Amino acid sequence: MLRKLGKDVASYGVGDLALRLVGFLVFPVYAHVLSVEEFGILALITTGTAIVALVANPGLNMAMTRYYWDPELTPAMRPLAVSTGLMVLVAWSLTVVLLAIVGTFPARGLLASRYGAAWMIVLIGLLTIVPEHILQYCLNVVRLQASPWKFTLVSFFKNVFGIAIGLVLILGLHQGLRGLFTGALAGALIGAPVALVLIRGDLLLGFHLATAKRLLAFGYPFIFAGLAYWMFGSIDRWMLAQFCDTTQVGLYSIAYKFAGVVLFLNGAFGQAWSPFALKLRRDDAGYRTVYARLFSMWFFFLALAGSTMVLFGDEALRLLTPREYWTAAPALAPLVMGVVLLGTTQITAIGISLENKTRLFAAAAWVTALVNVLLNLLLIPRLAAVGAALATFLSYALLTALYLFWSQKFHPIPLQRAKLLYSTCLVLLATSIGMWLSGLGAWSVAGILAKCALLGLMLAGGVVLGIIDVAQVRALRAWWRTAN
């Protein structure tokens, strides 16, 4: 089963890595075309439309994930359930987006004068929501069908075409942010039909009211959880704009861009984890021990990857971006490590999901959101973008702690406490060192070698504690050679 999980993570990860690599490679192009302030405006529009996107999907992806492999849902009934969920999603998202367009149109002047957000760009962002939701719903079904390469194909059409069209508009026609958002809309419009074709075996012309009610009953709490997620994941940009300016928003967003490396890892693991965890529970009586073991391994792997990004983030900024971007370095360490902690929620929340206590997702998210707002109010006026980054780090730490507390209460697993403590220490150490190094400015060969040595010590600690089992690594390597 562990090999199956590793294979699925690799399958999703290879395709996603290629796509994210393309996205990361074009980032320096954007950096030399768009100013730091424009990156700030980009972040404000993106987070503003994100809250509409949250309301436009009443948790149907999560509901379908929960019930697709439910024993009560026979293979013959599955296409009707998938089709019903898709119909509800299209109708609901269209209604929400149209209401959002009507509601924001009178405020177009304020958006442009106060935040630099042109109405046409906001409109394009809102119009992207419906095809994007259709695309993500289909991708979720593809994932549940255990078809990672279909998943990659759809992602390719969406991302590569979207990026290519955006680059043509930005570089060839000098469309700036408008070109960037138009490319995203074009990518979603291209990808959605391809995704629908790939899941045609799970689609039919039919609607089942009882199934719709069941999916909505499971999924609607995720709207409230999602709103809270938006609050502590996005409101910091708006608070930065309010207390500082769009330049600080831009610096924060640039630092978050480098956290995308860890987000990629989270995404690859997350696509494989949910169906794996549910199937494992059904097929293996010792699934709780496997969960605990995977938790220790995953947290350590994330901590090591995040430490690498943090230690060499300043060098990456200096190599890839203009000088005005380099001041984003101090915010990079807490943001990257915050995303590391976010990645652990995929396992710390498993007990809540298995026990169908989805209201706890909303409760944890809202508690975290309120704490995040208070932290931003306290830290942003004093530390600007760095303050927002620290607030994000502490908020994600609180969120995963709450998830773990409730999961252990309702569906406990035998945690490997010493191993988890070691990974937690790595996160705290790397965050502190990364913030200290960002204030030193210049970098040297000796400094790079010292950072490599530190990473080596971190890895060695994982081997000593048994988080990394050398015998298992050799077995996996042998399996990989055989499989390829």
C-alpha cells in the first residue's frame, strides 16, 4: 500500500512538477515586466475573486471525494451521483458569479482609485471562476478514478495554454495584468471541455434529488470553513494594503511565490492521499499505524524541503529577480515554513473527515481566522510584510494543532511523538536562521557550503531517529528500477 501511495504521489508529482516548473520559469519574465506594486495589485484581485470562488462551490469536491468509494454507492449509481454533483455545481456557481458581478460593478471606481484594480481585470477574474470550478470538479473525479496521467493531461492543457496565451498578451501586446488574467481565463476555457471528455464514463443526462441533498449536506460546511481559510490566507494582503501600500502587498506576494515549491509538494501528496487513506481504511485493519508512520515521514520531508527553500531563498531572489524584489527575502522564511505546517493538515485532519464531523473544519478555520486577524493587527503596523508572514506562520501552526487535537479525540492514531517533535524543531530552527540570514545581504561560497552542511545534519538526524529507514529506501529504489 505504501508503494501504491508513493507511485501515485510520483505520478501526480511528475506532471505537476513539470507544470509548476514552467510557471516558475516564467516568474522571472513577469518580474522584469511587472513592478512590485503590480504584483501587489495582482494579489489583491486574486484574493478578492477567491472569496467569490469559495462561495461558488458548496463543498461538492469534498463531498464527491467522500462518497465516490462509499460502499452504499454502487458502480451503477456512481455516474448519476457524479452528474448530479456537476449540475448542482454549474447552477450554483453561475448564480454566485452573476451576483458578484452585479454587486461589484458599482464599486469599480473605488477599486481602481484605492487599490489600482481596473474593473475589466476584476471582471475577467470573476468570469474565470465557473470554468475553473468545472475543471477542478472533473479533475477530482479523475483523481478518484486513480488516473493520474489523465489528471496531468488536463492540467497541461489548462496551465500551459493559459501561460502561453498570457505571455503573448503581456510581452507581445503589452497587456500587463489584463493579459495575465485573460490567459488564466483562456486556460480554464480550454481545459474544462477536455476534462469533461475524460470523465464521460461517469456522466449521464440525469439528476437525483436525494443524492444532491446528500452531497450538499456533507459539503456545505466547507463553505464556512473556506471563508475562514480565505480570511487567514488572504485578508493579510488587504490589511497590508490598508496599513501600508500595494508595494508591501507585492513583496509579501513575491515571497509567497517562492513558497510555491512546498505548495507543489503539498498538491502532489494531497491528490494521492485522500483516495489512498480511504481505501486503506477499508482494506487494512492496521491502517491507523500506517497513518501515524506516514505522518512522521511526510512532516519530516516537508520540513527538509522547506528548510532548503528557506536557506537558499535569498540566493534565488537575487538570481531570478530585479533588485527591487530582493527586499522580499525577510518574509520568505516564515511564509515557506507556514506552508510546511499547512501541508501537515492533510493528515492531521483525517480523523475529522473519517468521522464525518465536517463542522469541526469550519470551527477550526474560524478560530484560526480570528487569531490571524488579531496577529495581523498587531504585527503589520510594526513589521509590514514580515509581520503578515509571521501571522501566517503562527496561524497555520494553530490550524494543524486544532485538527490534530480533534482527530485524536474522535479517531486517534498512535503518534510517533519523538519524530514529530524533531520535525517541529527543524521548522522553528530553519525559520529563525532564514530570517537572520536575510538581514545579512551579500552571500558567499562559504555561506552556501555552511547551509549545505546544515541540511546534511538535518537529514542525518532523520536517519538516526528512524524517520528515514535506509532499508526501505533501498527497497523503494529497487522497486522503482523494476517498475521503470
